Amino acid sequence: MQAITVRDRDAGIAGLSLVTDLPYPHAAENDVIVRVYAAGFTRGELDWPGTWTDRAGRDRTPSVPGHELSGVVVELGYGTTGLGVGQRVFGLTDWTRNGSLAEYTAVEARNLAPLSADIDHTVAAALPISGLTAWQGLFDHGRLTTGQTVLVHGAAGGVGSIAVQLAREVGARVIGTGRTSDRDQALALGVDTFLDLQCEKLEDAGEVDVVFDVIGGDILDRSAALVRAGGTLVTIAMPPNVQPTDGRAVFFVVEPDRARLADLATRLRDGRLKPVVGAVRPLAEAPAAFAPDKRTPGKTIIRVAED
């Protein structure tokens, strides 16, 4: 089958290549095999240990990157329940197994949720990591509630755009940050106030109940001072160096959650949630899409097959 693989950790994105002879995946216990129609990826994946080694720390190259997918179940592993052959699904692949930039991939069934026929695969593939990260950051870790104020960094990005929409739906006040070119998109998503980090001071945001950071570095450090007593600084970028005074700081990695994926799909179908999909490119162009200097609006999706 066709897939994008990486073999050389030192080569970076130059080590990504399209192969046509990757073996068809094996369905282990509680797995399903998914025919992938659309896939999402994270540009920083090539720096993740799981891209190169399995859970026991053994080399697993050549490995297939990409951890978001939308497709159709074509095979069930022993003991698999909750899904059936021919069912449309979307969700996450395991961090330490071959991923979604392939025609077929093996996935733990618990990492997938059913997808209705009226949701396009390219839209669904933009939701798993961004949607689950936004939900878990805001509510599981940030404990955001109605009437509070949240500062969302990268408000027009893949995770930030979902976080803005979810926060607005629960009745929170949302301050979004980004670049000058992000302003219109962030305002359209529903931020109450937009701060241009290229020409405005972060400190102008004032005190907030929750900071949701996707940037790290100096922005993360300076954000700690904005968290009011009892509030939370949540980040997915790096463990925080600075703690809020009388508040909490949380660094987390997104976890699979079938029930939450199903909830996000319902919001998507009802029009209450709209992932920002950017370029849609064929599988052969996936290596070029990983380029770190290639900043495009919305989340880039790889179309692996036509529905």
C-alpha cells in the first residue's frame, strides 16, 4: 500500500518519502483496520520520541507519521466491540504506532468514534487532536465555567480556534491572541477582544481565570502573571517555568476519548463547531506540507482517498 514514511531521524522533513510497498497492517486484539480517506498531522511530530520508537523503546522505523484520521472500518481485530465493518469513523492513532498518512492503518477501536454520512472526511480529520485538546485544556484542566474569562493564545490556529468556539458556547468571555493576519479570523470565531502579539502588549489583557497556551517560551512565562487568584495556566507547548501566584499551572498531552469525540461530532453536525480547514493536499504532497516555514491559514489536511 501507499504511505508516507520516515527512516532517518537526523534528516528532518527531508527524510519523509512516499512509498508504495508498505505492508498492509495487522489488526491486533481490540484493533480495527481503517481505510483512510483524510488525515491530519502535526508539524512537530518528527521531534516526538514515539515517531521513532515503540512503547518498549525499540526502533520502529520506517514509521508512518500522522495521528488524525477519518475513514471507513474494513477489518476488526479479535475482541473488538463497538464498531463494525463498513462504518465511517474518525479519531486518533496511537503515538507509538504507524499513523494516518497511509491508505490503511491499524487503530485501537477505543480511539475512534462513529462519523455520520453528512460530515465530510476532510473536515472530520481536522477535529480529533484540536477538538480533544481544546476540550481537555479548557474544561478538564482549566475548569472553565460560565462567566469566567479565558485568554486563548493562537486563537485562529487549529487548537485555538476550537477553544474559542467551545469557550463561547459555555458563556465565557474570550480574549484571543495572534498575529496581525489572524485578527479577522479570530473575531469571526467570536473572540470578545483580540490582542495582536506583533504590536500590542500581552499584559493589556488584564487578569483572567484561565490562560490556554499553545505557544510556549516567553509568551507562556509572561502569561503566568495574568492568572488571577484561583485561576489556571494551561499549556500544551512545554512544562511551564513560571507558576501563577495563587493559581495552578498545568502542562498536558491530549488523550483519546471516544465519548468526547462523539460529542464533538454532534456539535460539528449541528453547526455549533467549525474546524478551520486550510489547504487540502494529496498524499504525495504530505512531505512538503510538513515544512515549518510554510504557514497557512487553518489546518492542512491530507486527502488519502476519494470518498
